[in-house]
Amino acid sequence: MLQYRLSVFLHPTSLARSFSSSIPRRATAQFRIPVIDFSKFRASTSAQEKKETADEIVSAFKESGFIYLSNHGVDPQQVQSTFKKSADFFALPYDVKRKLAWEDPRSNRGYVEIGRERVTQSADPDEIATLREKAPDFKESMEIGRDWDSTWKNQWPSETIAPGFKQNMLDFYETCHELHVQIMRSIAIGLDLQEHFFDDKIDEKCHNLRLLSYPAIKSTLLKDEGQARAGAHSDYGTLTLLFQDSVGGLEVQNPQTGEFIPATPIADTIVVNVGDLLARWSNDVLRSTLHRVVAPPAQAISETESVTPKRQSIAFFCNPNFSTEVSCLPNCGDQAKYPPVNTGDYIVGRLSVTYT
Ligand SMILES: O=C(O)CCC(=O)C(=O)O
Ligand SMILES: [Fe+2]
């Protein structure tokens, strides 16, 4: 992974502070994706010290719903090898990948070719179908779920075709699950709940590891109305852990102004954002924020044409246990805004309208 290093603690807009001290104050104050150092939280036995980090995380999730997490404890070599195995997988012939095709939202496992998904905020299946036809997301993905499910099986490529792929992804899945537990503990503390409040509600690893590949594309094709690498959407679960390469293109919407702000890659950090179920669990105290992937600065290939470079990212979508009932948490207002919902029903419902 070639990411450029930025020594900033706050990442307010497309321009990091260290790049420019001339950003108007108002512009930077409005919307921030802070870089939060997780090392103390992980190492400390002092409740006070843990609370300081927890408060930082919860206050960022209340404001923007997005943070960059640094010193998160995930070995950079593991991240790098996951990116490499992912790139090798997407480089396989289409005929090989096609045999591993994603088939069912209840399974949510397998290879998704370009054009099959159109992420959007709409809940109307007809509207989504129209959007998908007009402007499908320009990406392919490989979806991996927990491997021991009795009903749904992961669509692994064979060892001969993709040596080490399966073991790498299983190990990475575990690593991300453990980080999810840690961050949820910090959220519990930040919401003045007992530190282990979420533990038994998120221990069945009902997550989804998504390897993403955005192929290089002529920039003109991304300029059409509504067309993006991934359309504006929010995520469905508790938290998303997003690992991105150095290309850029992820943008996050400032809910106050509607403006999309680049979430520029910062080396060795993980972008962590709140999903819809956690927002709902917290009665909207924590914010699930719209985001999208657009073209980063293009490279010219001729006098008249330019090409948007390929991009890779890895999203780990964390969920509560599918049996967990999500209903308004303590300390999140007197009046519940939403009726209780079963996690499995909710996630499968959201997935079934976004795919073709
Ligand atoms: O590729 C990215 O940076 C973001 C992907 C994303 O938001 C998603 O798959 O939900
Ligand atoms: Fe997303």
C-alpha cells in the first residue's frame, strides 16, 4: 500500500492543516474527520484514560460520524498482504470470478461484478432499479461472511487459483472483529454505559468483509449525471472499518451544508464510520453520514482524454449478532424515535434492494 504520510491530528477538509494555514477558520471548524489515537485506550487499565479517548470518539461520531483511527493495533503487514491478495483475486480471469458469483442477500457472499450494485439512500426498489440501469456503481467486489455458518457458505476461489487467499481473509476477518469489539467498548464508555455493554450483542461475528476494486476508467464516463464509483449512501450496520489505498476519492457529506468533503487517505489509519443500525440504536445521537466514492484527480492520456486511476479499498462492515434486537439505548433520550428491529431482518432487507 502506497499511502502518503500526513502528520496531522485533525483532518478537517480536503486540505490537511499542515498543507495550508490559510484555510478560512469557518470552513475548517464546520466539519472535521478527526484523527484519533487509539493506543492509550488499548493499553490502559485506567478508567479515566480510557474515558478520554472514548469521549473523543463519541463526540466525533456525534458530529460527523467519521474518524480516522491511528495506532489501532492492526499490523500494517497484515493490511498490506490483504490488499495484495485482493489485487491478485481481482486480476483473475472474469470466467473464474463469475463462478463465485454473489447470489442471495441472506448470504451476502461472493463476487459482485461491475454494475450489479447501486448503493443509494433510496428505499424504493423501482427507483433503485432505474438508478442501477442508468448509473451503476463502477466497481467490483468480493464479499466474505463468517465462514462457519451452517446455511451460507463463502465462495472461496480454489487454493490452486488463489493460494493463501482464504487463510489471509479469515485471519483479517478475526482481526477486524476484535477491533470492532474494542471500538464498541469505547462507544459504551463514551455513552456512559458499562464498558462491556455491547459485548454479548456483537460476539457472533455476523460481519461482512468486502474487498473492493475500482478499475481504471476514462474520466468522461464518471462525469455523467449521477455516476460515481460508488453512489452516495450510508452503511447499514454498527461501524465500518475502511482501509483505503493512496488514490483517494472517498467523500463524506457535511450534514449541515450538504457539501461533500474528501476523506483523503492518511497512511496507517483506518477510516471508521457509524452505520445506520448504530445510529438507530443510539436514537440518532451517533450519526450515520452519507458518503460516496468519486473520481480522484485524473491522469491525462491524450490531449482530449484523461483516465481515472484504479483504486482498491477494503471495507469491514460490522454488525450486531443477527439475533440482537436493536432498540433505543439507555442514555440516548427519553423518547425512542424508532421501533425495535431485529438485526438480521434489517440487514437482509437493506441488501435485497441494492443488488440485482
Ligand atoms: O471504497 C471506499 O472508500 C468506500 C466504500 C464504501 O463506502 C462502501 O462500500 O460502503
Ligand atoms: Fe459505505
